[in-house]
Amino acid sequence: MFSATRKPVLPLTALAASTALLLSGCGSNVLGSGGDVTLRLVVADYGDSPANTSSLYWNDLVKRFEQANSGIKVDLEVVIWDDIDKRVGELLKSGRIPDMLQTGGYADQVAAGRLYPVSEVLTIDAQVNTIDAFAKAGQVLGSQYGIPFIASSRAFFYNKAIFEKAGISQPPASWDELRKDAKLIKQKVPGVVPYGLPLGPEEAQAESLMWTMSGGGGLADDAGNYSIDSTQNRATFEWLRTNLVKDGLTYADPGTVNRKTAFADFAAGKVAMLNGHPALVQKAVTGKIDYGLAAIPRKDPQSKAASFAVADWMMAFKANGHRAEIKKFLSFAYQKENTMKFYETYNMLPVTQDARVDMTADAAHADLKPFLDALPDAHFYPYAEPSWGKVSEQLKKEIGGAVKDGGGETLSKLQGFAAEAAAEARK
């Protein structure tokens, strides 16, 4: 669903048909027939088949925008997640710079000086309507460049039937309770993985951040500096190793297990507990699992629950000089009727205040309430750090070693890699 964080592997590259001319990348206005300004828009595909490719949503949006804004045309390209970073690189290298890009991160484009600040391309009303935590997550050195597009948050899932068989009456609020419950499940419900710990290369950075946050740490400090090898994080991964992994209360080797596998096992009744995002709700329902949702357990149950969310981003490029036209398009795209349609079509969470209020009040979205409630106080990946994408990829490859013997060496190695990547990104 998102960035380096949570991207689905999709079978489709959807290139929307358009008669508009491609951008020349020369920095001047690009003209279509009749002198129209043409905006180039490149977006990621959130669909999982030709039947629900995101090109269906964007083609409709573009058509309605063009009808309401004579003189502005939109050249649309929809690209699958696996290919979008490569495609953007090709466009930038060739000089065919997009006016707007929707993908998983923005900081590298800020570092390259390519983006308009949000204050220049979003109306005041649209800026105020953005959930504050997400607006702040889009900032670099106090100025916002990343425009949040969609969100996802996390909650603790548990199988009620397995809990009942194990004699557990309520979900765990603390790590100690989680361990106690996991031991009961292993003893009384054999054949079930008590806690699904996915530290494999699909999305290990998310699971790692959730655990380090609940242990009083994180992957970066408040100033945005990487803190992978902190005292708190060492204690967190050591606790996981000695209290869950070593005792066989997780998968045998969490570093080889992907989120997709853990989700599928939960939906099949093979995993009793795990951290998950809204897409797991539908998987559980389809699998006829009687599931419950709760806050993610913390090391100290008296501490405030650590709320984790991820976002994907829209950004506006300066190269073609289309600031006014970009502002008109974004103003249209971020109207509630349009954002709600995207959220509901692709099972995403809102980044805007009005859509969150509506979804929270709508009984049809009652199953999303814990995720919606988490958004205002959410914590995020270090999106403002240009090296985050590179560091995230390395975390995916190596963090599984942190729950093995000598796990501290893994954290030290990752910290060194992150520090070097951050220094290189600032050159």
C-alpha cells in the first residue's frame, strides 16, 4: 500500500490514453492544441487487477477537471509500485519533468531543490484541512513540501476463537501480558503461531518501528537523526529474542517471514496475534476469522499507546513553471468528494480532516474506527530524511538478525550504514 514501507506487487502498468503532448522539460509552459497548458501527472497504481486499476479513478478525475477548467489539459501516467521509482528517474534524466508526482516519498526531491513548497500550490483551506500530524510529516526544516495523499495506520489483531481456547479473556496491553498469552496459546492450541513477527524483506521496517516505539525508542530521534542502535532499541530486540523468538512463540526465523505471509496465516487461523493495517480486516472477514482489535502492546502499559501511521505523498515540481495550474488541479483533487472516492475504492485511510470526520461517523466504516482514531497523534517514518528510502531497504534485508544471538551487532551495523547514507544524501 505504500512507499518503501508497504507497497503491493501489482501485475499491471496502466498508461492512461491521452492526446496531450508530453512535457519537453525545457522549463517553459508546454502547449497543447489551442494553446492549452498541459500538466504532466505521474501517479502510483493502488489496484490489484485491471478491474480496479487506479487509472480508472484518475481518468475520471482528470476528465471532470478538464471540463471545469478550460485551458488546462492533464497528461496522465499511472505506474505500478514496482516500477514507479525507475520511471521517475527516467523522466528526470530525460528532462521530461512531471508537474505533479504521487508516490511513496518526497525528501529526495526536496534535497534536489525541485519542489514547490506546499504553501504555493495548496489553498489555505486545503492546508488547514490536512490532518496536522501528516502536514508536519511532510516538512523539511520547518517548511512543508510533501502533500499527504493517503494514509494507513496499525493496530493489534487477535483471533478471538484461539484466545477462548487458550483461556484468554482480553487482549494484552503490555509485553509481559503478550508473552504470557503467547505461552498459553502454544500450550493449549498447538499448531498455531502465537505471535506473527514478520521481519522479512517485504516490510520489516514497519514491524521494527512499531516494536521500537512501544519500547520507548524509534528508528530516528525527534531531530530526525537515525537512532537505530539506541539503548532502548537494543533492549527491545533483546526482549523479542529472549522472550518470544527463542521460546518458539513466533515463526522460527522471523527474518525470512514477510508481512504477506503473516497476514495470510492470520486469515487462515494459523496465527493468533500480530500487528496489522486496515487491509487485514477484509482478509480476516473473507477468511471467516472472528478477530478483535486493540492498541499495540507496550513495554510499559501505563505509557501512552504508540500510534504508528504511514503516508504516501503528492508533490509539485517547479521546472515547468505551472504553479497556478498545479494549484487549480490540487484544489480540485483534494475536494472531499474526490478524496473520499479514492479512500473507499482502495481501502485507504484519509489524510484530510473532513474525510476523517465523515468516515468516523459512518457506520459502514465502523471496522476502521481504531485506525481512524490513531491518525491525529500518529508517528511516522523519518520521511524528511533524503536517505530514508536507502536505509529502509537495508533494514528490510538485515533487521531480522537483531532477534538472533549477537543482535546488537546487527543494530550497530545498520546504524553505521544509516549514518553514512545520511551524510552522502547531504553532500
